[in-house]
Amino acid sequence: MKRKYCTVFFYMHYILYCLSCFLEKILLSCVIFSVFRMLLFLFGEVGVAGRFGSPPETGFS
């Protein structure tokens, strides 16, 4: 009987370990994607402003 509980515990531990690895990969990819998107936004803003400068003054209000 004790061996059965050990086997069940082992399988539960293995399933939880797999789930935690899976969730960790999903969360890590989400974090990497959001950081990449933020960097792209920041460098895009700096690149556009640095390349073209400020828009010309038209005199219209």
C-alpha cells in the first residue's frame, strides 16, 4: 500500500513540475515579448525624431 502512495505522489510531483515548466516558459516569453515591444517603441520614437527632426512650422494655429 505504501508503494502505491509513493507512485501517486511521484506522478503528481512530475505533473506539477511539467506544468510549472510550461507556465514558466509562457510567462518568460510574454515578458520577453513585452520588453521587446517596449524597446521597439522607444527606439522607433527616438529614430523617427532623430532622423526627421521636428515638423516644420506652418504658421497655422
